[in-house]
Amino acid sequence: MASVASLSASLQQRVSAALAAAVPSAAGADPLLRRSDRADFQANGVLGLAKRAKANPRELAEQVVAALPQDELLGRVEVSGPGFLNLTVADAAITANLAARADDPRLGVPEAADPGTTVLDYAQPNVAKEMHVGHLRSSVIGDAIAKILEFAGEKVIRRHHIGDWGTNFGMLIQYLVEHPHELDHTEGKDADAGEASMSRLDRLYKNARTLFDSDEGFKDRSRRRVVDLQAGDAETIALWRQIVDESKIYFYSVYDKLDIEIADADIVGESGYNDMLVETCDLLEKAGVAVWSNGALCVFFDDIKGKDGEPVPLIVRKTDGGFGYAATDLSAIRNRTIDLHADTLLYVVDVRQALHFKMVFETARRAGWLPDRVTARHLPFGTVLGPDGKPFKTRAGRSVRLEDLLDEAVERATAVVREKGEKIGLTEEEIAVNGRQVGIGAVKYADLSTSLGRDYVFDLDRMVSLNGDTSVYIQYAYARTKSIFRKAADDQKPAAHPELALAPAERALGLHLDAFADALAEVAATYEPHRLASYLFQLASLFTTFYEQCPVLTADSPAQVENRLFLCDLTARTLAQGLALLGIRTPERL
Ligand code: ARG
């Protein structure tokens, strides 16, 4: 199905043409079209143009108006103030434009004409460690960006760069060699397999750490074990895999709770680049990008200095011969641009790693692994704060367990859902399902509705509130559309009637629905999911106003009933599609 230009795109094009007709030198000038309170749209571009052409702006504006085509799109045009154009779209044009894409499952959103390949690095927890709220952000944001880009037609390759390599593993594996039953599943088949896995790993980690810190012999054996691991010794690798697999049970249980799908093939952690590390360092050294300094292989940058004014290098190989985080990330870039043919590399990672990525990207550019045609971007996100406004910690000062937060969110949401649900006759089972969809949606939405770089307070009361900028408010608007359809009589079906005049609330809703594709295009171009969240919240608010002001099933005429049902249907599908792109479900009855 061909996509339909939005009203704002059509207007933009008409006003541009009229500007060029009035002032030939203005061909291609931006009419600066915006949504406006006074009319549907306002074009402010005449002012600047008049200035440059040394013309009277009001007169020029009148000329532009005269040059605008008299067609079915524009209802009214006025010159206002010093030379603004106020543009009102004809009611019929709004309805007709929505109707033109009502049968399209993509709701008129075009697919990219020339899609590229994006490798998206997100959801990267660390093996044998508890996931924390930072991993929540990376997972939720990354999942939304993946879905949004894919919907736009981009080829997305997901990469979960998990921390599954490094010196810590020598200690863990050596402990397992000496205590072979440490990870045995003694608890039997438990319902909470993920939690059980994590507690086994936690115990392994603590015991190994205690021994490592107190027993020099064990420390030595652990260090030798790291060498065996890097050399690929079979017994060592088997134990390493046991630890990784145990961790995956835990990761998958958390992702399952989060309603985020992770494919095993996309989990390519730090270990996945082990075979490339030596070569990466050699290439950097031969190209003169990296130099040996105090026994370490380093890359230096003119503009990166520490507090003491000394340059801060990126260390690709440590003095003990080990490879660090940077060597792995540089190897991953080689893999992603050369083998996976990426045009864009995205990293959804905590803002605290900004310097690391700046140095890694710069190094890769110098080495020729990031040619100009490839864009590499760190999409940094801020910190999740506790109620006290400080980074989220438990009272005991430990970082908060992600699972506990999710469980609590679902519990609170279930209470909210139950209150209304009992009135509309939901079963216990339905209440439980909705409670999960509302609770997990609330956690995701709170995260996605804040612009990435900002910190936000994890406040469950606010997150599950029915009033305000929350997912449950949007989910509730969706459920309301569904309830209208359940109540409709058999002969009351959605159908567009462009011949009908629209009430103000219908116009506002229609114009906003019309802007869905434009909003999505902006989100895909900026990697800012919060713009989609705010589009959807606005859509839900406009629908609420429409619902209060415009009776649907008891409207004045059968045609008006159909037209309003048509608006309800398109609203429902737009809300569901938009929330799905954010990874949020839409219960049918709330
Ligand atoms: N595992 C890391 C952490 O938990 C995040 C990895 C980010 N991705 C990357 N390519 N470095 O902090």
C-alpha cells in the first residue's frame, strides 16, 4: 500500500511552492510550518524571507496567500501579526486523509526507501552478577529502538555484549575446579529457576572472592587459570561455559519478566571477540595508532587529559599482558563494520562510559575500522534515582535487585487493575495478566518517557497512576475504545464520512492521528523514544477529550456514529502500534 503524505507534509509543500512563486529567489526556503493554537498550523517563514528580500512582510505574506492553490486541502488562510500565516485545514481533508490509509496495517507509515544496517549494542548484563537498574535502562531503551528502527525498514542486528570474560573468571573457574559441586542444582526443580541460578552464582562468587583474598596459593592458581581460559584449554572452557549457562538462566528469567525477547544468537559477549584481540593490538601498533607506554599498549588523545594535566590513554593491552574492555570493543567494531557490514553502530550504555566510547570510536577511526560512511554513536542514558534523589540503593547500601523492583511494580499495578477490574467483571486470571502488562508497561514507560540523558526517580506510585503521563493512562484510553466497540450495535461500524463537519475535539484528534508517521520518522532519526511516548500520551489525552465531548454511539446521525467509530478505530490501532514499539502491551479490558 502506498503511503499517504501527512497533511502537514502536503501543506509544507504547498506553502513552499507559494513562497517560491511570490519570491523566486526563495525557492527551497523553509516555510517554518508548526502546529499552532490559533489555527491548525502556522507558517513563520515569511518574516525571514521578507527581511532578506527587504520587502514588507505583511505585503509579502498577502502575496504568498494569493499564490496558494485553492484546493480541497485548505479551509482558511489568514495573515496575522507582522506576517505569520495561519492555516486551517478543511474538515473534509482531515477525514479523507485518515481514510486513505485506514486499511493499511502500517497506518500509512512509509518504509525507508534505502534502509541500512544498524548494529545495536544493548541489554548487556554481566555473567555471575546480579542485574541492576542500569541494565534495565539499556534493555528497555534498546528494545524500543530496535523495534522502532525495524518498523521503519532498517535492518537491525542486535548484539548483547555481555560481560563474560576477564580475570574474574580465572577465580570463579578455579574455585569450581576445587569445589566441583558448587553449582549443582540441589534445590530441585523450582518455580523460580532464575532466582535459584542467581543465588548459586552469588554464592560461588562470594566464596571464590573470599578465598582469593585470603589464600595466596589460590590467587596464583586463579591467575594461571586465566591463561588457560584465554588459551582455550578444554576443561577450563567447559567450566566457563557452565558459569555462562547458569547466568543465562537468570538473564532469561529477568527478560521474561520484563517481556523483552532476547535471542541466544544475538548474545555475543566479550568472549566472542577473544580470537581477534591479539590481531587488533598488532594492527594498532603497526599503524602507529597505539604505542607502548610504561609497559602497556596505549592510544593517546590531544584533548583527553586528567585533572593533573597528564594525558589519559586508552589502554588496549595491560602491563600484565591481559586485554581489557577497550580491546574487546575495538575488535567488536572490526567485526561489526567489516563482517556485518554495518552502516550505523549504536551503543545503549550508561553515560558514565561516555569517555570510553569517545576514545574507542576515535581509535577505530584512526585505525580505519570506522570509515566515514559508518556512523558510530553512544546513546548515553542517565541514572535511575531512589526516592531520596540519589542513585537507587537499598537501605543497606546495595544496589537494588531488578527483579524485586519488577515484582513490586506488578504488585502495585495489580492492585490498581483490580479496583476497576472487579467492577467490569474481570476474572482473577485476567486481573493477573493485566496487572503484569500494566506493571511492566509502567516501568518501561517511566524509563522511555524521560529523555535518555536525564536521570529519573523510580517512583512506583507515580508510575502506576491513572492520571498523568503514564502508560496506564494510555492503556486505559485504548481499553476505552475497545469497550465502545463492544457496546456498538451490529449495524454500527466504523466508516469515514469526509462530508461531515468536525467538532473541535474531532479535528484535534484527527490532526494528531495524521501526524503519526511524521512523529515516528523523527523518533527513528533521532533515536529518542521519549518523543514517541509523548506523541502517544498526547493522543490518549486528545482521545479522552473527544470521548468527553463527542458521544460516539449516540451521535446525531448514523453517518456521524460511523465517522466517530472510524476515529476510535484509528486511535486504537495507533495507540496499540505505538505502545508495541515501546515494548508495552495493550490489554483489551481495563
Ligand atoms: N557489560 C557492560 C556493563 O554492564 C556494558 C557493555 C556495554 N557494551 C559495550 N560494547 N561495551 O557495564
